[in-house]
Amino acid sequence: MEYIQYLNKKMSVLGFGGWTLGNNSNGKIMSEEEGIKLVKRAYEEGVTFFDTAPNYSLGKSETIIGKALKDIREKIIINSKFGHHADGKIDFSESKIRESIKGSLKRLKTDYLDSVILHNPDMTILKGETDHFKVLESLKEEGLIRGYGVSIDTPEELETVLKNQKVDVIELLYNIFFQSTRNLLKEAKEKGIALVIKVPLDSGWLTGKYDIHSQFSDIRSRWTNEDKERRHFLVNEIKNYVGENDIVKYAMNFLWANDAISTVIPGIRTEKQLNSHLEALAFDYDESLNDKFEKLYDQFIANNPLNW
């Protein structure tokens, strides 16, 4: 495992995306015991960055992480969010920030968050037309949080944050299929911002296991037949490039090869998936493949972006 310095702690380049903890995937729900075991195993393998949110499994994700890691709190980094709440409601009112963080702290069994990020806020917040960042700064001074930032998706959002805000961390949608922010990553690094990459495997497509016939009963059921046809084509292009059907290690190393990226947080549901990411870390990746993956994006996606 490799690490970078983040808020006076060691951030592992492989992080743990906690959306899967306690969640439902195609009819299967992860138990609390399974989640705790998985989180502990990740830490034992060197993972120190754990990403979660109040609404992930309506609080279960934070609860699992809290129970699993309470005895090694100073050795790990917990990044949670504000805006999407444990009762399933969305409310970005500044007056709710402290209350939300207090709820997260209770579930996580800790007295501080390493960082809290605004969970896909609107542009008025990103521009600084509200008091959200003033509140976060005061909570940082108070010690309830040690850093703050945003979770965003688009180049317009990233440009706005880089122009208007001084944040510690940005969680960004970025992978082989979503590279619209590519030319802004260097600026984020130059500003000393930790870039945390979410959805690195395009919700499973960049594992290579899905095709046009795949059926989903969870959030991934949003994909239309046209969405699946396009992704099926693109996945096959990648498989042809690398000569393999299992493309996890290529998708992950595409991100790790970019020195502007601090950590990558795949959603990890099983020990098999965790092992796959650990194997990807040890893979001898040919970084010239990044040029091919960027050209694939430029040729087939840039002018007609995929639906997420």
C-alpha cells in the first residue's frame, strides 16, 4: 500500500467506499456482522481512508464503520458528508450542518470527523453565495471536523469550486468513461487539494462482468437499453486493448497513474472484491495505456457523454 499525507494522517491510495455497507444489491442485504468483518479486513490490508455518508443505508454504513474501527481511530481517516440525511431526506440548510455532523459522530463512535464534504450541493453553494463554508470553517476551528470539501461530478462544478473556495478535499466522479474534468485535475493538485475519486468502476461496468443482457434491480436499473448497449461496446473496446476480460486492474490503475489523484474509493461489498483491488495495487501497469483510454473517451464519449 502507498500513502500520501492528508490532514496529518496517512491516506491510503486505495480507499474504502462505504456506500455498500449494509446496503441492498440486487436483493441481497449485507449484514452488520459481514460489514464489520469486511471493514476490519480492509484496515488489516493497509486501507486507512474510509468514505461514508449519513444516508448510506440510512445510517448503517456509518454505524458499521464506527463499530469496526473505534479502537484504532487515530490510525484511520473517516470522510463523511452533509446534505443527504439518515432519514432519507435531502436538506442542505446551513442550520442543519452541526446537527448532521453530531449524528454522524454518534454513529461513528468518535468525537471528530477527519473531513466532511457537502454531498453534491447546488451551484449557489459552490459559488459561495451561502454561508455553508463559513459554518464548516467554524466547525473546523472548533475541532468537530479537521477538514472539509465537496462531492461533485461536472467540470462546471469543479471549475466553480477551484475558483471560489478553499477546500481540503474534493470527491469527484472520474473514471475511464467519465473524463470531462481531466484538464482540471492538475490545478486541484497545485492548490493542495486531496482528490478522492468516486465511482471508479462506473458502478461495475469497468469490472468487465456486465454486458448488454445484464439486469439490475437496484439503483443501476436506471440504465436504459441504449445506455447498456453503449457501455457494452466500450467495455469490449477496453478488453480488446488489454487482451483480458477482467479489467478491474486496468480501470483502477488508469486512476492511480495520475499523480493528481490522492485516493480511489471503489464500493467494496465482498472480500473477493477487496482482494481484486489489492491485486490491482500490485499489478505492473503499463502507463502508456492511459493514452489509449483517454483517446477512447475522446473518440466515443466526449461529444456524447454517457448517462450516469
